[in-house]
Amino acid sequence: MGANSSQKYGGTGATTQSNTFTATLEVTVVRVQGNGNLVIEGSKEVLLNGGHEYIRVAGVVRPADVTPQNTILSTQIADARVEYSGNGSIYSAARMPWLARFFLSLWPF
């Protein structure tokens, strides 16, 4: 008498997203430092690819870098904090499942 058993499981999945985003973002001067530098903050919400994308920026700019058109390049923002986030079906698909996030939080490497 003999018995054999074999099981094979396979699966793959992938999601990719690539965006090039060029935007003009309006900011507000929230404080003027003692040396005259401007502390700025601003945000923008955009509907893109069936989801909402959020861009937030904050940092410090020198008044001398502000152009006559009242603009400044992002490369001229000191202590820049840039947040790019969103929600929607693409973000949901790309998010790691909760159980995997849990085990990775315990993994020391």
C-alpha cells in the first residue's frame, strides 16, 4: 500500500505607478524670521488617475530669491518638507496588506 500527494501553489502580483508632476503651488508666509527669511507652507489637491493626490510643501525662503513674478523654485527652499500622498484604487492596490506590515514591523533586519 502506498500513497503520494503533491500540492503546488503559485501566484504573482505587481503594481507600478509612475507620475511626472509639474505644478505651481501657492504658499502662504506663516512667519518672518528675525533675519528676514520667510517660513512658508502650502498645499494642493489634484484629481489624477481616479484618485486624489495631495502635495504639501513647507520650508524657508530668502526674500532675495523671490522673483518679480512672486515665484520661487522648489530647489531654493531651505529645510524643505515635501509630502506627496494620495488615495484611490491605485493607492489601495499598491498598499502592503496589514498582516505583512505587522510581520515586517517585528523583523529586525
